[in-house]
Amino acid sequence: MPKAFCSDHVRAVHKPHLLSDNGSSCVSGDLAECLQDKGMRHSCGAPYHPQTRGKMARWHQTLKTPCLLENYFPPDELEAHIEAFVDHDNRQRYPAILNNVTPSDVYFGRDKAILQQREMIKQNSLQARRLQHRKQTA
């Protein structure tokens, strides 16, 4: 399992939740026991409704594409590549759907403070531009 999944030191604003399909491995007792030990909830998507998991399927395809372009002979290399991808995706990428805040910032509740700080910087920049424009036209 990925290190992020097994970490017991994560304190999140949202309760972790696993959304999966109705596959046999997803409804097994072992998975339910593991998730219960981690304090996670589990829900299955609606049968014959692929849109439920469409975003995650697309994310997995994005992960697989660069992996298929290179050869990873020891499994450790592939695991390191996947871990680097997940770290980049969670901590360095700013998706527009999340108001250009990283997913980890949203997950840990830092998004509101970041957006307020950006708004303050924007207002200060606008005031400085107006002042500069007035000086040039005067």
C-alpha cells in the first residue's frame, strides 16, 4: 500500500472516504476491516453508472501514460515513480476546479486562508496600479 494511505499521523479536515466500484476485491471483508482500522468510510458507486468513477478512471489513465513510456525493471523504481507522481499531483498542481489551490491545501483546510491572501494581494496590486496611472496622467 502507498505510504500516504498507511500513515497514521495525518490529521485531515475531511474524514477519508473510499469510493469504489462493485468489484469482488472492493466488497471483500479484508478491505472493510482495513478501512475500519484506518477510520475510513467506504461506499460503492451505482451499478451501470460509469460517471461516478469517471474522474478517478481518468486520473489513473494520466498516471499510467508516463509509466508505460519507460521500463521499470525493479518494482522499487515503479513505486518511486508513482509516489513522485502522487506527490506532484497533490502538492504542486493547481487545478482550476479547486480555485487554483492544491488538493492537499483543500484537504487540510488551508484553502480559505490562501484565497484570502491572494485577494488581499490582488487588491493591493490594483491600488498600486491606479496610483501609478494617476501619477502618469497628472
